[in-house]
Amino acid sequence: MRVVILGSAAGGGLPQWNCRCPNCSLARSAPGRVRPRTQSSIVVSPDGADWLLVNASPDIRQQLSDTPVLHPRDGLRHSPIRAVLLTNGDVDHVAGLLTLREGQPYTLYGTGNILGSVADNRVFDVMAAGVVAREALTLGTRFEPLPGLAVTLFSVPGKVPLWLEDASLELGAETESTVGAMIEADGRRLAYIPGCARITDALRARIEGVDALLFDGTVLHDDDMIRAGVGTKTGWRMGHVPMRGEGGSVAGLRDVAIGRRVFVHINNTNPVLVEGSAERAAVEADGWTVAHDGLTFSL
């Protein structure tokens, strides 16, 4: 199984278009210290020829252009992307579907809840029904989006997308709105969880023994955005478990048997984005890799 992290940042990317926080400023002036990053998405392939895109970032056009294995190969119109899977309905995971509207056949997968939120917004009708098939999935049911590649979706603590929040908002609920994907090929297992609000015993049991984990790295501390002076929301309020602190992912997953640990979906204010920083060194000492765009590995 081959994995390419197309985009490693959270919503807005790095640098964000209107932000002058320390990380965004460094990404513009000193990219050797803070690498610019696009918004969250990955591709996975069992053979290096056909690919599953997991989450369609608003930056998908740039990501495809920057990744030669995803360039057209055959005839006037072609894409190695045969299927697209959504793990939630957040803008940074669905807006890129509008770019994938050029008459290219593929199958769009997601839970009924996630696909329903897409269907309710008519702008996504640009994905013509006769070209893009939509297939709703049941949690816990194994399916094959590509020959030789199997996926099982499972619920993780989260929340509904920001654009669907209302007075009934429940933080940390385990529903079809936020899911993880267990991806398997040739006996190897990859767990992809770009959004997660809490570490639970059920989650630890689910990912025990995986060969690689790509996990929500939005914030280092729950109050990263407040410390940076650019917002008032905590990680918990956004539906993202912090790396550090009580209930954090580093400590919460420390005793779980995992082959490779990689943080993805990293917010622009997260201090671990600074190369050579004490914060980066500390999470690396705990066995984690901080993802960057283009990070590629095989399992």
C-alpha cells in the first residue's frame, strides 16, 4: 500500500490568506523554518496506478498538480483517481469536490449523513449524477473502493461541520458525522483519523496493532488559538483533541501498539510546525512525525 499526504494543514492552510500569526509570518518569510502546507487530504493506492482520494481539499487542484503519480496518463481525459472518500462534511474536506467536476467518472463514498449534507447543497450538483456515482456506506462494513484495497469506516468522537452547527450542537458525539477510515491492502493496515474530539477506550482498541496511524494534530494545547491571539475557540470546542494536556492524544495513545504515528490536519497556530522548535522535538521524542505536504510512504 502506498500513501501520499497531499495536504497536511487544517482549514485555511498555512499560511492562511489573512493571518500574520508567528507561524504564518514565518511560512512567508522563512519557509525553511515553517513549511507552507495545503489543506487536509491524502491518497492511497494498492498498486501505484489507481488511487483513492480521502477528502477533497479546497486546494485539490494544486495538490494534484504537485503530485506526478496523479497526473493524467491516457488519452485526452484521464485521472488515476478512481474513487473519493469523505470522513466528514467540513469545508476543508468537501470544497474540493467542486474542482473535480470536469466530467471525470469516479465514485464518491461516505456515510449517509455525510453524503446527505453534500446532497442538500445544490452547488455540488455540478458533479453530474451520470458521471459521479454516490455510494452511502454503513459504519463497520468493509468495502473495496479499488481492487485490492479495502476500507472500513468507524465512528469517532466529533461534531457536525461548522456550517451545520445550531443550538442542538453536541460536542464529542459518536455519530456518522465524523468517522475514521481503516484502510487495508496486502495484510497491512492504515488508520486515517483527521478529526477526533476525544481519545476513548473504543478508539484505542480500534487502532491497536495498525501499521500506521494518521491522526488529528490540529492543536498542541487546547488553547493554541487563544495563545496566538487569533481566536477564542479551544481545540475541544472545534471538535479536535489536543496533542498535549489532560486527555491529549500523545499520552492517550502512548501505550497503544502502532507502527508509525503521524500527525495530520495541523492548524496554522500549532507550535510543532516550526522546524527545530522545542515543541517539535518533544512530539518527535514521543514517536510522532509531523506531516508535511508530499510526505510519501509504503506499508
